Amino acid sequence: MLVADLMKLKSARVPTIRMAETVEMAATLLNRERIGAVVVKDACGSEGVTVVGIFSERDVVRAVAERGAGALRLTVGDLMSRNMISCRMEDSIDHVRALMEEHHVRHLPVMEEHQLVGVLSIRDVLSHDVRAAAAPAGVGQPSAASHTTLPA
């Protein structure tokens, strides 16, 4: 199965945030949307609005643990991950799983021709694995036993 197949099961709407917004605003967005990470976009010279990183609930927790409640006044740009790991529509789910495991991430932006088309979460991958395990044998789905276990 490919990323494109999983993306068909998801909403086309992808919440994003600007890097100048506060951590408090990002935490509010994460909570309201019931998501664990949000893609950060910003204006980048002649390229227009583009993806510049990812901001996760882990970033919020780490900042508050290190800096206290004052961390909520920092900007998303102060804390976001700029070394963003992403995938493409033609990537396999096995490749996505390997990327998540190797880089210890739970969310992968899906990019096509430098444009954000969605975000895959570990929950999306696990849901796929559960569906594949429940499918009758011989339907063409890989067995759940062939998958690598990811860290929590």
C-alpha cells in the first residue's frame, strides 16, 4: 500500500500555523483539532508561503518542562523542528514506518512538488496495520506480523 492510498482515507484539510504565532496558540490549535503536530508555514522571500518545519505536542511539553509557563509566550519558530522529515505520495507504508522509526517521529508531512498535501501520523499507519491484519488472507494486504514495531 502507498501513502496515496492512506491519504484517500483522510480529510483534505491540513491545519497549519505560522512560525510567528505563540506556543500557546499552537497548543490551542493542537487541542482544538485533536492532533499531535502541526505543519509550520511562513513567507519565504520569492517562494511565497512555504513549509518551514513541524511543531508537535512534544515541543510544547519540553518547553514548559524546561522554561515553565513562560514558554507559552515563545513563538512556534523558537521551538519547531526545522529538520523536517517528510514522505511522498508514491512512498510505501513500509517506507513511512521505517522513517518514523529511524527518526523517532510520529508525524510525517506528505509533500508533492514542494507542496504540502497532508500529514500522516503513526495512528494512520497503525490503523492501516489493523485493517490489513483483519483482512481475509490473500486479499493482497501484508500481514501484521511482517511489520516493525515502533517506539511509543
